[in-house]
Amino acid sequence: DVKVTQSSRYLVKRTGEKVFLECVQDMDHENMFWYRQDPGLGLRLIYFSYDVKMKEKGDIPEGYSVSREKKERFSLILESASTNQTSMYLCASTLGGYEQYFGPGTRLTVT
Amino acid sequence: RKEVEQDPGPFNVPEGATVAFNCTYSNSASQSFFWYRQDCRKEPKLLMSVYSSGNEDGRFTAQLNRASQYISLLIRDSKLSDSATYLCVVNRGSSGSARQLTFGSGTQLTVLP
């Protein structure tokens, strides 16, 4: 059974703070993704990685960066959190097919 | 225009009813189509893929209409456990890469006892 875990379910941060969201998958998947989900907007792709140290920008990369030093771990970094980054953040992984396995999500509130 | 558009609902139907959702997509080069299900406060999970010839999985039937660029999901004999948000997902490129998925904003279904 594929398992994708995220470091926190709920997080509250202040404007300007640097925020780290971590995602770990246990199925040796090559591809990992970070999305944010907002009401009425669906899931929007922030960044994805198809191999260690490899990354590509998604649709909304501004204000975010990522790190993938090990195959199983993909981190999302908010360099200087802003209130418009308050959202649900979902990590996903896939071996290369279409079924993406999602983590439980991190609900981030920036005040 | 959004790449993938869905009626947000909510759809409130009694147990045993048949309900159908439609989804339209804008990129005619899209090759692969899916329905994901997301329960309240949970992560999305793949429900079924949508093939050109249509496909059925138990009470669920998915159809694709390339000419009109829409896909549909039909649920027969609705159960309380079908209550969820249904996400229409489209592969936006011709390469078939999983990294090019576009998610609709979802259609909320509530099945009432």
C-alpha cells in the first residue's frame, strides 16, 4: 500500500516567516508533486520533481521553492510567507503513470 | 476559460438515485481523462480512468466525447458512502506525462437517506 506522509496537518505561521513543508513517500516513486487547493480553483500545481535534485515549475511557482535531496522526500519552501499563501497544500507521488497518490494535506494559515 | 470546468453543485440526491456529472475541457490535444474522488477533509484518490470507448466499474460509468470535449460520470443506485467531491482530471499534453494533469475544482455530491 502506497503511503505518502506530510510533516504537519495544520500549521499557523506569521507573515514573512520561512516555512518548510515536507513530504515523504515509501514506494520508491520517481515523480513527486506539490499542489495547493483553494475553494473554486481546484488543485493547482506549484512544482514537481521527476528525479533527485531535478525539479520543474508548475503553474504557480511564484513565492515557492522546492528541494529534493533524496528520492523519498520532497520539500516545499515558502521563502517569506504571505497571507495569500494561506491554503491547503497537497503532496503527491507517482511511479510514472497517471494515478497520483496524495498525502493527507497540510492546512497552512499565514497571519 | 478554465482548462477544466465542472458544475460545482452541490448535488443532493436520495439513496438509490442515478446522478450524472459532466466536465468540459478546453485543450483538444488532451489524451487522458480521469475521475478522482475526494472525501471531506481527505486527499483525492483515483476513482477511474475514462477511455474513448467508455468504461464501467460496478455502479460507475464514465464516458468521453472528444468532439464536444467533455467527459461524464454516471453513478447508479447511489449509496450514502458515495457522498464526496468528484474531481475531473485531464492530461493536458500529448506526451501523456503524469506531470501534466489539470484538476477541475470538483462537483460536490451528497446522498441523502
